[in-house]
Amino acid sequence: MKKTYDSSWNLIRSKKGNLPRSEEALDKKYQEWKKRDWRKWLEKNLVFPFIVERKEDEDDACFTDIAKNAPFRLGHKMKVLKLSLEDDLYGIIVRVRESHRVGSVPLCDVEVTPKNDPNFWFVREYVVWFANR
């Protein structure tokens, strides 16, 4: 029987802003994250390939029609093939396929879809940690 993932550390929307369901759980998770070798942990836990949607993009082209037509851009769904490399600015970069094109995107810019995919929470932890490091 598969153990249910404890997401009580995750931020949820409320009238007071985006807050964790449990402040204690977030503090505990944060202590884990400080000691974690993210690449090794992700390699151990992720199952490839999996589908993601690009949720972040630093390029201002996302405000034009360019993003809609160019691959690997904001709002696009793609298949993650593998972890590629680590970058000081963008963190872990993943190798992705969109249609017949292969490219790279920062893991911190994506969200696993659908949310019931086993990889969802592993990527979510990385994205939240990366945003708050």
C-alpha cells in the first residue's frame, strides 16, 4: 500500500495570503531542504518521463505572440526526459520534448501535470525551495 504524501507544509490561498496548512510542518520541511542534495534526491525519486507545464518564464516575450508559437515557453506542456545540468542562476535544468523538438528549461519554472502524477510533490518541493532559498 502506497503511503499518502504529507503536503501540510505546502502553501494554500487564504484571506490572510498564501500560508502553509501547518507552520510546524513547513519549518520541519525547511530543515530537511537545507541539508538536501537536490540533484541526487530528484534522481532517486523522480520517474521519467513525465509531463510538465511551464508556469514561469523570465523573458518578456511571454507578453507577446512569440511565446504562444515558440517551443518550451510559458503555458506550454512538455515531456521531461531527464535531469540535464545544474546552473548557479537557474538551478536544475531538465531536458524536455515538446512535439518533435528537444530543449532545456529550468525545473523551477514548471509544474507537473496532472497533479495526481507521482512526481508532482517531488517537483513541487524543489520549486518552493528554489523560490525561497
